Amino acid sequence: MPHSPPPLASQPTSALHSGEPPIDVENTHDKAEGSERMRVLVIEDDLEAAAYLVKGLRESGHTVDHAADGDDGLTLAMSAPYDVLVVDRMLPKRDGLSVVSNIREQGNETPVLFLSALGEVDDRIKGLKAGGDDYLTKPYAFAELLARIEVLVRRSNPDQVKTKLQVGDLEIDLLARKVSRAGTEIDLQPREFRLLEYLMKNADRVVTRTMLLENVWEYHFDPQTNVIDVHISRLRSKIDKNFDVPLLHTIRGAGYSLRAAG
């Protein structure tokens, strides 16, 4: 369990209302291996939840600003360049949908992840139609949130997208649509290829079932089937069965992780 987060100090209310620029708080921790430093704006009125989120992002090596209501969030979003916005749906003064629709109307295309306890399909659709790029329901796992915003940032910078990925001796060529391990070519079905691609793009991270359903199957609800288990089993039999070191791991109660030994 994480320690109780410290009070938020990155964006004092007085600074937000005085017209002063956002305070840029640099993290003293080393950034996560393989990830780029991001500048993140968190718009969340629950100070305890915001403190937990801000603390986790800073410990992952990112720079974070915080706004506690919709008006301040909109002001900050339009006054400084951010790599991604994390926006709560239910905010005082101006709700999250209004914040995002306003920044889109002003030509701001910064990726947006909505956070909300409102998890019905209609609620998600409203968030996406307002200009959101992704939608995560509360309660959430921080690892999933971090993975989602990193994916959003990568998508917004297509020049940085890699066409060949490698985890240990497993390689995937996204353009040639080929997979090999230790020089041995592996034949995958289209869905298996897509599943492996997503796992490799999120290598060394825990990928939840929800993330797989939304990003591999494009389901924004739980179909209550064993489709993930079946495909994970098939993929594991192809990339791990005849090799000494397993790469695809099941994380009990959390999801899956593709990682090399050590």
C-alpha cells in the first residue's frame, strides 16, 4: 500500500487566481527506465486523490501541475504547453466536459485522459465526444493510468513511433508483420499479433484486462467471456513454449506483463 500522500503544493490557489504562471515542479527521482519525461496537468478537485496521483507521476519522473477546479484547469491548459491532461469529469465551477470542449474549440490538441466514477457506456461516449482521447473509471490502478497516458503521448508524437520492437530475444516488425524469437520465425494470427504488439509496446509494465479489452479488442465494456485467457494462452504457447526463459507473465489479480529475465 502506498504511503499517505503529502499535501499538494504545486499550484497554490493564490497563484492560480493571481495570474502568476504555473509553478514548474521538477522531480528529484530518476525517471522510469525507457520512458520520456512528460509535463502533465492534473485537473482534480478531490485533493487527496490528486495528491496520490501527483505523487505517483512525480515518482515516475514526470513534471506535474495541478488545478482544483474547472476554471483554473482551463486557464492552465491554455497558458502552458503540456504533453497530456488528466481531467476529472465532475469539477466545481466548470465540469470536465466543458473544460475539454473549450480547449478543443481553441485549437488545443493536447491528449486528454478523463477520470470519472461515471463508468457507463453513455458516460464514456460523452467524454470522447467532448474531445477526450481516453477514459478511465474510478477506482483505478495507478500503473494502468500511467500506461494509458504514456500511450496517448506516443500517439501524439508519431515521428517517435518505433516500427521494430524487442523484448529479450523476441522481436516484432510492425511494418513487415513478422515475429521471431532467437532467430526463429513465429506465425501469429492477426489478433495474436495485435495482442503481442500491445504487450511489447508496454513491456515491463502490468497490462490489465481492461486495457487489453479496450486496446486490442476495442471493447469499452466487459463482455464476460474468456476471450483474453484464450488468446493469452495461445500466444504464450507460441512465444514461450519451446524456449528456456518465459517472457509472458501472469500477474495474479492485476493482469499480464511481457518482460525479459532480470
